[in-house]
Amino acid sequence: MTRKALLRGDRALVMGVVNVTPDSFSDGGRFAGVEAAVEQALRLEDEGADLLDIGGESTRPGAAEVTEEEELRRVAPVFERLMGRVGVPLSVDTMKAGVAEAALGLGARIVNDVTALRDPKMLGVVVKSGAAVVLMHMRGTPATMRELTEYGDVAGEVREWLVDRAEGGRLAGVAEVAIDPGIGFAKTAEQSFVLLKRLGELVETGYPVVAGVSRKSFLGVLEGQERVEERLEGSLAAAVLAVMAGAAVVRVHDVRATRKALAVAEAVRRA
């Protein structure tokens, strides 16, 4: 029997974000506790999330790395509490193979790796588990990426790098590979807008494209969206543009509003 794709559907999928971190740029640590994180996950599923992405380490610009033990302490109880309670696939947002392996053992089916398998053990963990993986483009680390934004052709270079990583994963036996241009990660605001404008070039590779544009700092250069809490409308516009370009998944904080906005985009695409 052919395995059903987790990261591609008959419409764009909405991946709801659950940050189990005290220093998230988007929610200020509102869901750092286990109970709050579980409640948020259930709320996002009720709002229409197709996937839930749970992470225990902030990747905001300038964020310091946390230990594997601390990351596991944050996310493992959340996966344990959600196992059997949610009807949508769970994703673990991590760059550490040990955390990914533990989460997969607790019900996760997707690994969302912002370093695209930089951990030498991650590929083996993903292949052995049969999990799907999202490979994101980022230079350096969250602590250093703001200094690594020099590109000749940002869209072309990101595309070439992602295809190389994705092909490596596919040939190694990863069950399902999606790619994410890493908007806002080692990119200036202008470069992020370019990537969004040229997202179709990634779609043309044939790999499902994940677009993470929700509440991102590149929107903060626009008038009236300087603060995170002012970026809902910009996030919705960016999500619609991504889907119109062919994105398979949008990773968002505001699930209900995004589903409503994407219903229009999908109607236009089908017309």
C-alpha cells in the first residue's frame, strides 16, 4: 500500500505552531508550560490545523542554543499528553537527532529541521523511523544568522542548496521530503520578499514547499506592522501569496484566520 503523503494534500495544508519556549518571538513564552502548550495544540486543531508543529527551542534571531536535555524536558511531556488525543499528524521542530528520535517515539510523524539534517545522526533517525522531513535553508545558527546575508542571487542559491539537501535525503531513503526557503533566516527583509515573490521556482523542483511567513520580522519593515502583534494581516497576505505560488504547506500561528484567507486563494486556484 502506498503511504499517504503528510506534507502534500488536495489543498494547501495549514501547520499550526506550538512554541514550548520561554523566549519565542511570536508569543512571548505564553505556551512554555506543558498544560498551556497542550491546550494550545488542541485549540489549533479545533481551529482547523492540518498539522501541528511542536518545538522546544527558539530559533528567533539571536537566540541561544539550549541543551538536548532541556529541549526534551520541554517537549516530551507535550507529545506524551497529545498522543491519542489529536487527529492530525504531529511534527517536532528540532535540529537535534536525540530530540527528534524521542518525539518520533512519542507519536510525531514529521521532523521539521531548520538546519536541514546538519546533525550527522539526524538522517539515520529519520530514515529508520519512516518519518517525513522538512528541510529548511539557514546559514549559521539563530545566534549568528543575521551576519550571514550576503548572496549573489538569493532565490537561485537557496533553490540549489535545498535541492541538493533534498536529493541527498531522498536517495538515503527518507520517506517524504519537503523544502522550506527559510524566509527570515539569514535573509534580510528585502531578500525575504524576493524569496516569497519567486517561491514558484522552488515549487517547480517537485518537492512540497513549506512557507513559514507568519509574524516574521520581514513584515516588520512595513508601516503598521512593526510590532509582532500588528502582523496578522501581513501574515495572511503572505500566506495567500505563498499558496497562490504553489506552496503545499503554510506554517502559521493564527490558524483560524489563515484557513479563512486560504479558502479564497484555493477557490481562485480551482476556478
